[in-house]
Amino acid sequence: MTLPETLRRALLRLAPEARRLLVAVSGGGDSVALLRLLLALPEPRWGLEVAHLDHALRPDAAEAAAFVRALCWEHGVACHTARVDVARIAKDRGWNLEDAARRLRYGFLTRTAKRVGADAVVTAHTQDDQAETVLMQLLRGAAHLQGMPARQGRVLRPLLEVPRSALRAYLRALGQDCLEDPTNADTSRTRAWVRHVLLPTLAARAPHVKATLARHAALQRDQAAHFRRLAQGLIKDAGAEVRALLAQDVAVQRAAVAELLRCAGVPVDAGHVEAVRAALPTPHPVRLSLPKGYAARVAYGRLELVAPTAPPSPAPPLELPAELDAAKLAAFPAARFRTRRPGDRVRLPGGSKTLADLLIDRKVPREARDRLRVLAAHGEVLWVEGVFVDPRVARAPPAPDEDARWMRLALNEARRAAERGELPVGAVVVRGGAVLGRGHNTTRESGDPSAHAELHAIRQAAAALGDWRLAGCTLFVTLEPCPMCFGALLSAHLPRVVYGATNAREGALGGVADLQQHPWKRTVAVRGGVLAAEAGALLTAFFRARRQAASGRGAR
Ligand SMILES: Nc1ncnc2c1ncn2[C@@H]1O[C@H](COP(=O)(O)OP(=O)(O)OP(=O)(O)O)[C@@H](O)[C@H]1O
């Protein structure tokens, strides 16, 4: 079968309803070939438009956008390009760079598709990409080696069974040039190492390894879907009856544990799934720690997933924390990021003391102490997240952060909420250096589940402006907004939100789900983590007091 015909059939199978396609073109060989193949299909063919995102990650990134525009112009196809500063957003939100690029790219593609009336986004992922993904899942210890799905919402990957070499041969036959992304050749990155070192090594012994891995992924996907349906029948209220689980085959038990984790947004890792499954028959209550601050509890005949009581501490920093000076750190080659250890000491002007004593002095809540990130050279602590910086490694104080200034006002609001026994969350809406609205949670006092700090501040700002459109405003809120408040932001045309602590229970900007990824008509610029330690400490103290009150009641 010819390549265009393979592609046509795959598209008809994946999205028989689609009429108009948005083709994701990076300028690389695979996506240029995809576009040329779509253009080569006999009439009537799909309506085509192209989208390209410039991630602003390489000095020559703008050239790729120009190349894609020229290619589209040559073939009479509309081309939509945009530029996003991926590195800055990744830093602001604490995401890793590749993850940020992917999220922002898919967000842009689906938004553009919606705007131009395309039914689907088509990417040029090949059989080689699929094989690489399966190997990376294996190396990561993922519970399922399913590769990428051929259809994921609006996104179609119709070339998953086509080898990259076939696309490159097609381009050569056409005399079509393309760009090569130099980072694809950088084997210090796992994906490039898998592509250029691991797969060729495997292929030297097993020539069909890519096709085999891609087929394995497709079979795994079908099996996993079957097991997931069985698992869903066993799960209720973020838990399952142990007896019902143990009556099932171990594979179904694993699927149920994996499904519980997946629903909570906890990364599904084979090791954790097995550890929880193995704990099911336990006669005594058991608690197992999981990523993102979650825990699995097996007690009183039930398996339950316990959400973190405080925002989970962020992943190790991609870059140095702002208050540390890289040049000064060179004097401490043994310095490493970790959590605290017994015997850790800090150097203070009047002598030294144990880190344990310092944390008590600084009133860091007991349950937060083991999660704090620490930078230490052996037992000598140079930095403690949000608590301490040794002057020998401290950077000159940065210019005052304007966002932090407004966040302090939001924190004052949160303290007001705490004084009234409300969840301590506060918010202010600011425009042109003036506070237009402020508020804190009053759900308990008003008996109104929607009485969140953000909504109070938004309503006040709209009243102050005499306009429900909060153009040019920024919302500062101490806790990452929930889906309801994110919806209110969109409705109010609020262009920017700055939040403090991550909301691991209801966060709509990455804490639980990232609603930004969806193709809303408007985009909201987001910055998280501003004075997060202070915002988090308020919440921790609130939940601790509530737990103490509850146990006091139980004892009486
Ligand atoms: N900057 C971008 N703009 C639009 N689409 C993109 C962009 N980067 C990647 N894509 C889409 O995602 C697919 C997979 O991208 P990825 O970078 O993982 O693969 P690749 O093998 O390097 O592909 P290509 O050779 O097309 O660049 C691409 O084939 C393309 O369809």
C-alpha cells in the first residue's frame, strides 16, 4: 500500500467524522512528510490548515517558524504560528522543560483547532516515536507500556505504524527539504539516547524491534482498557473493599490499585502499585507513602487513597533557588539537595545549632519538617527551603518582587479567614497599582459552598469598576484556584492570576488537573509559588488545629 493510502485509511479509521484537520508541523522531517502526504491525497480530501508553535528554546527557533510558513505558502495552506517562552513558564510553574513544552504545545494546538473550526489535530508521531516511548516507559518503571494512543481527544496520530525511514525516503523522492532539531541528537537527553544508542543496539540483534515494540503497545492498550473496566467496578469513593479485591485475580487487583492512583493524578509506577497490592491481605492497618504526598491506607477492610494534608513539596529544583548564588556555592562542591537528616547543623552568627532546633525556633510545623528541601554539604546545612540561607552562599537580595508585595495583602486576607475558623485562603484583585477587590473564604460562616476568596475579590473588583470584565487586572490568591474559581476567572476576562501554595486537593492549574490545557477562548497567564511557604504554613496550621479538635472530640 502506498504511504498516502496508509495515511488516508488510518485517518478514516481514527476519525471518520473529521472534515477539517489542523496539521502540527514542527518543520522536522516527520511532520513535513505528514503535510506533504496529506497534500498528495486524491480529492476529495480533508480541509487542511497548519499550526506551528515556536517554543523560544533555541536561538534559531524563529527560523523554523519561517520555514513552516514558507512551506505552507508554497502549497496554499493557511498557517497559524505563535511564540511562547516555554523556559520562563516552566520556571514560573516549576515544570520540567520537556513537560512544559509538550503541555503548552498541545494547549496551543487544541485552542487553534477550535478557533479555526478544525475537527482534529494531526501529529506526525511515527512507529519509531512509539517504540522510543515504550522503551522510555519501561526505563521509568511505568505500570503500563502502552506507548501513545493513536487518538487522544482531538489529537490524531495516524502514522504510528509507519517507520520514520519510510517518511524520510518519501521526502527524498519529492526533493523536499526539512529542518533537523539539533537537540534530537543530544544523547545526554534520554529520548535522544534511546533513539540513537539503545534502539540501534537492539535493532542490530532484532531487526524488527521497533515494529515489535509498537505492536506490544497496541496490545497492552487493549488489555489495559479491559482491566480498567473491571477495576472501575470495584472502586467507590476513592477506595475499594479489600475482600472484594482479594476475590479477584492479582492482575485485576493491580489494575484497581493503578486506577485509584490514576484517578487521583498520582503517577502510576509499577513498584508502587505492587507494594500497595501486596499490602492488601495485611491483618493490621498499613499506610504506604506514594508520590505527590499521597498515601495508601489498608485498614478495617478497606483500601483508601489518602490525599496530602499539606501541599506536597515541589520536585527538586531545575534551577538554583533564587536566594542562592551559584558562584558562591562552588566553594562547597559536596553540597547536595535532599531532605533533613539526624545530626544536620546550621551555622549562625553566634555559633551553630542543630537543624532540628532551628526548625522549632522558626515555628515550622512538625509535619512539614521532613518534607522541606535542604541543601547540605555533608551534615552542614547551607539552605533550608523558605527558612534559612547561610550568608556564605546567599545571593545579594533581589529587587523587590512586585507580585510578592500584592501576595502579602492576600495573605493578610487569608489570616482573617483563619481567625474566623475558615479555610485560610485570601485573594486580592489589582489593576494599575490599586487594589480593586479583596476577600477571604467565608464558606463556613455563610453556609455557601461557593464563597471562595477569589469570588469575593472578583465581585468586589467588578463592582468597583462598574464592569464585569476585569481587563488588565491580576488576581493574587494564596492557594491555587479550584475549577469553579478558574471558571470565574475566564468569565471575568481576567488575564492574569498569581497564586501561592499548590492545591493538591482541588487545584485547577496543575495541582490536580491543568484546565489551562483546554481550548478556552481566552488564555490566563499563570504564576504559581509566590510566597508559597507562608501560604502553605497557614493551611498546615489550620488542618492541624482541626485534626486536634476532632481527636479531642473523639476522646471525650
Ligand atoms: N513546534 C511544534 N509546532 C507544531 N507541532 C509540533 C511542534 N513540535 C512537534 N510537533 C508535532 O508533534 C510531533 C512529535 O514531535 P517530536 O518533536 O516528538 O517528534 P519528531 O520526531 O522530532 O517530529 P518532527 O520530525 O516532525 O519534528 C511532530 O511530528 C509534530 O507533528
